[in-house]
Amino acid sequence: MSLNEVELTRQLIDIESTTYNEGAVGAWLAEFLAARGFSVERMPVPQDPESGNTGERFNVYACVPGQTPDVVFSTHMDTVPPYIPSSEDENYIYGRGACDAKGIIAAQIAAAEKLRDLQVRVGLLFVVGEERDSAGAKIANEHPKGSRFLINGEPTDNRLALASKGTLRAVIKASGKMAHSAYPELGDSAVHKLVNALERLLQVKLPTNAEVGPSTLNIGVIEGGRAPNVIADKARAQVLVRLVGPSEETRKVIQDAISGLAEVDFTLEIPFMRMKQVEGLPTMIASFTTDVPALTNWGEPLLLGPGSIHVAHTPNEKLAKQELRDAIELYTQVAQRLVGHA
């Protein structure tokens, strides 16, 4: 039975799967792939205790029964909140995950079926947790299947990514002493210290890569204090830097900038990555981070997928139907070239 990629994308979008809540979409995909003749394995992934979610979550791996794949397509099943159901018009599919990454799942399944018919040894790996900490990819990396190449799917406008920026996540913490706000001399404001530390941080010069561009810094969350009439004893901020090389210089720049005002805990690092090139394909540089650094045991990596990262994580997330269809052919052709079947 032929696969309708638009219908499949909409079915996936309509299964809510924000990070930590991927169980339902994983179960649906496992059943769908088994019904289409794939051998399917569920890889359990522990819940993050801090998520407050106790539901089952797992990666889904599928292959032709009895085969070791030469090439594996992979992307993630989780989405960022909030859940947005699917809709469509003549040209586009809309909804949360349309391009990041449920349309990609649909394109990869369709390409895998084409490759299976062409006798290319192909597999599929759909993971949880990419939008937070790559938890699913880390588990998958402990259970490689012997593939030579990994084609990871993210919205790259169907262009091959030559590199992807890394991520360095940091928590900046300031401490002080509580007092009545009418007598500030009796206290020591952690909020004031944090504000000054962050102002310094915004002025620092971060590393630049001539081929990739500059590192970027975002102060995403600020919290602290007790009440407007209380001198704050605690304050913290969550900061994320997009890396364009090793993290050591960036770590030192951050530590030096806030010295004397606050302390820093580096809570997550995903390294900057360069990827395999394929002659003749249009290319790009991904300013975002992917699961690729956590899937090193799955073969030489490529990064490629339909959709624009500029609409991912937005209320207007969408994917052009023609771009989805183009991706199926592109994935099929790239896989054939990689394994020498072109």
C-alpha cells in the first residue's frame, strides 16, 4: 500500500508529544512500522525525575527483518510546547512538529520504503528528548546497529548542513542577605548582583569561527527574590550559548565576566560538529544543535531535512507539501550515493 506523506505527517502532528510525553507517538509509530513490514524495537528511555512525568517513553528502531543497515535515517519524536493540532491548505501543512520534526519522520519512512524496494539496507531511528537533553539519542548510542552512515533529520530547507553549532547551557547564581527594603544597608541584594553580572556577560566577546560565524548568547530565564519589599537573598538566570568550536574559551569568558558577583554551573554541553559533504548538493550551516553529537556510534553523520528552522518553535510552524515530497526523493538519492547504489 502506497504511503501518503501528507496524511502521515498530520496523523503524527495530532498525537501530542511534547518532551517527556512521547509514549503515545512512539507506540503509534511502532505499530505503524510493524504493519508495513519492518522489524521494530523499542528502546526504553528513563523519565527525568524533575519532569514530573511518569509515563513510558522509548526510542523506536526499525529495519528490514534480519538485515544490518548500511544507512540509518534518524530524527526526534518530541516537540516543544505548546501542542498545536494539524491543519492544511493547498500548499502547506501546519501544526506543532510540522517541520520539527514530524514531517521529517514521514519523509524518512517514505524514503526507507523506497530504499527497501531498491535492496538498499536501511534502518530508521526515532528518538525522544532531543528538544531538552538528547536523552533518547544517548540511550540509542549504547545500542548501535552497525550502520555505516547516519542521516539525521532537522529543518535545513533540504540543504546539507556542513556543520552545526553546539550548545553550552549555564546557570548563573547570585547570593545575598535578606533585609527590609527600607534599610538596604542591612542586606545584600542577590538580584542586584545578578543584574550586574548579566550586564557584564552581555558585553563580552565570544569566540567566532570564520566559516561558521559567531557564538551567540541568550539569557532565557531570570528568577529570584521574595517580594518587592524584601532585599533578595537568592537569584539565578539560565543562559545558553551556541558554540562554534571547543567550549573551554567560552567557559572562561563567562567565569571571568561574572567573577565577584555570581557563580556559574555548566549544566549541559553539546559540542560543535562538522558533517559529511556530498558533492553537488546545496549546503548550509546549522546555527542550532542536534542529536548528531550523541549518536557517534551510528555511522558517519549527515544533517538534512525539509522545512525552515525559522518557523520551528513558533505558533506558525509549517511545512510546504512540495518540500516534503522533495525530501523523500532527496533522502532516497543521498542514501543510494552513500552506499554505492546510485
